[in-house]
Amino acid sequence: MKLKKYISFFRLRCVTGLQYRAAALAGISTQFAWGFLIIFAYHAFYRSDPTAFPMTLQATVNYTWIQQAFLAMFASWVLDGDILEEITSGSISYSLCRPVDLYAMWYTKSLSGRISKVALRAVPILVVAALLPAGYNLTAPTDLPTFFLYLLTMVLGALNSTAFTLLIYVLTMYTLSSTGLRSLLLTLADFLCGGVVPLPFFPPALRRICELTPFAATSNVPYRVYSGDIAGTNAAFAIGLQIFWLLVLVFGGHTLMKNALKRVVIQGG
């Protein structure tokens, strides 16, 4: 019975998010533009010396298109303005009166918001990218097991991204302002998850460190599984890290929220 209300809330938020079709069209055009620019740049680099890079050109192209298609699912800067407004304005007091777990409600709201954004954008990007000329197109995974492994890591990555977002909301309850947290954590997360440059392109020592962080447990793993850069025992280890960081982020975020609610300050009165 307790789970049913969160499922209903999840469905309601998804339906609400699917109404923003104009924003989705703008996002699709922007992501196509960025995708082509990035791929053109990689082509120029690979043309000079293809053997100098840790991933093949096709794997890098696949990484880029999957990244653009699911950007709204994993982007660290996709935050829910309503939740931040609740905290900073004091309207969180209304949420505390509801018979729900506040952390679970925010988690459901954040996850459904990401899914609704991706639902409108991913399919057009993937279809068009698959129809592009060879060398610029999105190709299918090498085999069916790799595809199912990719789906598993996508789910775990999305759950980790949402849990990280919740951590920002919870920490804002302590600082009463999200400006500093967003500037520091979101910039760090975007870089360390491979959002700017895929982690295999990092110096080996830095790459190994980054792969152990919670940031790499978000988009880095599914993108590299799809492109064939992570497989076998490396994939199993990466999935284990995803599960580990999900438990740490959820448990840590929930614990921090419980402590914050003991001395919550309602701004404005």
C-alpha cells in the first residue's frame, strides 16, 4: 500500500513531463548539433593517428550518440526547481505534513522527471543517428548479451544519478542555499562521469581513480558497455561499483535528511 502511492506519484509526474513537447524539440535539435560537432572533432583527431587513442573511432561515435540521446537522464545539472524552491522558500513545511517519506517522494519526483525528458528525446536521436553514413552513425552492440548488460547498467546508472541529485537537495537543507553546492558538485560530476571527455581518454592513473568514484557509476558505465569498451570481468566489476555506490548514496542521503529534519529551518518564518 505504501509503494502504491509512490507509483501513482511517479506516473503523474511522468505524464506531466511528457506535455513539454516544445522543450523536447529544442533539446533534440541542440543535442544533434552538439553530437555532430563532437564527432567531427573526433574525426579530425583520429585522422592524424587512429592508434593513439584508447577507443576505436566507431566506439567513440557510439559513445557520443548514446550520450546525446540520454543526456537528460544522466546530466548532473538536471535539477528539480520545485524541490529547491521548497527548501529555500520554506514551503517544505507543507511536504512534511504529508503522510509520505520525504526522501522517497523527492526521489520518485526526480527520477520520473528525468525519464519523461528522455522519453521524448531519445528515440528520434537514436533513429536518425542509426541512419547516418558509416563512420558517423550509431551501430548496434556487438551481441545480445552486451545489449542486456547495457540495459542493466543504464537502470543502475539512472538510479545513481537520481541519488546524487537527492544528495544535493539534502545538503541544501543544511546550507539553505544551493548556489555553492551546484557550482562545485555539478561541475565536478560532469567532468568525472565522462560527460566532457570519455574516461578512457584520461591519463591512466587519473582514469583509475575516476572509475572508482560515484560519478563514474552513472553514465560512464552504460555508455562504455554499449560501445564495447567495458566487457567481461571489467563489466562485472563496474556493475558491482554501481550497486555499491547506489546503496551508499541512498543510505547516506536518507540519513542526512533525517538528521536535517530534526533541526530544519523554515525560511521566511
